[in-house]
Amino acid sequence: MRLTTKTNLATRVLMACAANEGRTLRTSEIAAKCNASLNHLLQIVNALQAGGFVETLRGRSGGLRLARAPGQISIGAVFRLFEAGLPFAECFDPETNTCPLSSVCRLRSFITRALEAFYHEMDMVTLADLVKGNCGLIALLEVPDALRRDCPQSAPA
């Protein structure tokens, strides 16, 4: 299994917002910190906003921030948002399936169960699990206020 670039970028955006909880971030700042194309990130932010994960503010002091607390954001829900439109294998899409084995193949049911198990596990992971106490992540995002709050040993003197 491989996650799409969009899913990866969405997770980076959410982690940046969670590491900077309480602040409004510009998409360009997140793009620079997360090594991502601004154009791609804008598409991701739109989808995250439509999914209710972030809220965006327009204007001079605009940007984005989490729409919910990090502990209320399931990584499984984020993954589903970005992976839902892509069938795992050809046989999972009846409109494009050309596999002659589909009607008798048992592999699809095993893959379906494996995917359900994967999403079940990811549903139990929250954004807070990825960020809270992750001093390395917070240091990479260069957020002094969050650094002092969650990682006192790393705080600037």
C-alpha cells in the first residue's frame, strides 16, 4: 500500500497547524517548512477546509488554523478524505475493471479486510498523537512559543 502525495501533504499541513496551535499560519509558511509546492498545498488546504479539518481566514492577517482540537482529528478520517476516490486495485472499480478473474478471484476480499484493518488502526491515531511531545517536529517547524510549551528542555535561553 502506498499513500498519495496529497495524503502526505495533508498530514504535513495538519501537523504544522497542530505544532503551532493557537496561531494562524500562512500557506506559504507551511509550504516552506514542509518542502511542498505552494500550488499543491493550496489544493490540499481547500480539501482540508471542505472536510472540516482547518478553517481559513482571508485578508492581511489571514491564513489557516485547525478547525478542531488535535485530539479530535482522526488520521484515518484524513486519509479517507484524500484516498477515497482511488480504488486500491483495478478490480475495485467496476467501471474500469478489465480483469478476467474478478468473478472468481478471492484476493479482493483479503485486500478489503486488510484495508479495513489499516483504516481501523489509523482511526485510533489522532493528530495530537503525532505532535504532542514531538520535540523534533516542533523544532523543525521553528515555533518558539510551542517549543517552550511542549519541550522546555529545547527552549531558547
